[in-house]
Amino acid sequence: MTLSYFDSVKRRVRTDDWDWESLGRSTWTKIKEHILAGDQERAVELVDYLLPEGKRVHDLFCDWTYGLLTYVAEKYGEEEVYHIQRATAALVVGGLLKAIESLTVPEYVALLAETMRSHRCGPGELGDFRIVEEQDRFVMSFDPCGTGGRMRRRGELDGTPPRTEPPHNLGLTKQPYPWSWGKAGVPYYCTHCCIMTEIIPIEEIGYPLRIVEYPDDPKGECRWIMYKDKDLIPEEYFLRVGLKKGGD
């Protein structure tokens, strides 16, 4: 196993001495092989390599989604950003609502934690974030979130500029909408959290799956709040997305 530095992407890439058969084998498999062979140094080296290897496609598809939403906004009007997400939400959220409802709140928090570790949140894009249990709720804090938050800051791993700035210039809401938490200047990508985890669940099951505290400052933390009892969720979180608690 060898890692070679590629100046074009400013990081090391597995080259394995240009052994094409080896290059087609999973890095997970190679790590296990080195562990079983007692080669701890190589195993740790590959564990560190897994981060940029795994994030490459993750970040590409997140940025691609953001680019598609920006195209929709520019060509058809930004109100269509909401409609296209509503139209596709059934494919993502529809079948999950009942399954999530069957979970206890701690189980749901554990499932969310798994998701956000894989999103590589936090400093160094390693997947680290804070979970705090309070008397009536759980709070997850991301600095930054590994998707929308990463897009609003300079990349720590690749050094690329925020996607909201040149040369990318991906779109922000030009005015406040219920589907952007009543705020202008929200990346179109970030609005999926409002639509898919707040608005649609309120409509379908009567309460948000989680409450998002979106930071106006890109340097700020994004926070998710999960109340232990849905009846304790303050009405303000319903009103800000244009809905009412316990009603139409």
C-alpha cells in the first residue's frame, strides 16, 4: 500500500505502486489486512486517508445538489426551490416518518448522530460534534455542519472558498420565506432542513422531527433540538414556518 501526493488536488491518493488489482480493493479491506498483519503504522495511515477518500464523493454530491437548486432558482424563480423539494421529499422522507415515530427520542438522537458523523461535521471535518441532554430536550451542535455549514466556510481539507462566494456563487434566498425559517440570505441547500424535517413532518404527524437553529453568521454553530415530549415544543417553532401547533 502506498500513498502518493497529487499536487493538482493538494492531497495524497492511494497508488499502491500502480498495482491495478490492489487499487480496486476497498480501503476498509486494506485496513483490516494491515491490522491482522500487525502493521499498525500502515493501518493508522489508511484510517487517516479514509477521511478525504470518503468525503470526495460526499462533498461532490452535496455541492451538485446545491448547484441544481441554484439553477432552478435562477431559471424559474426561487419559489420553485420550495416546490421542487416538496415534489421530491416523498422519495426521501415519506417512508421514514412512521419508522421514526416508532423510535424513542434517545434512539432517534442516536440515529441522527450516526448520520452527522458520516457527514463529517466539526473541526477538521472529522465528524465530531456535541450532544447535550437537557431536562426537556436533546441539543446537537455542529461547528460547522458537514454539509450546509461546510459550504458556507472555506474548506478545512481542500482549502476551497465558500460555495456562496466566487467562483461558485451558489444561491441564497433573496427574501424571507416560511421554508427558510423566515430569513433571507439562507443557502438554498440549507432550506431542505426546514422543508423536510420541520414543515412536512408538522403537516403529516403534527410536529417537527427536529428543530433547526440556523446561524446567520457562517462562523456560528448550527444546532438541532429534539424535545423529549412533542407537546413541549414551543409554538414559535411552528409559526416561523407558517404553521400552527396542533391545528391547521
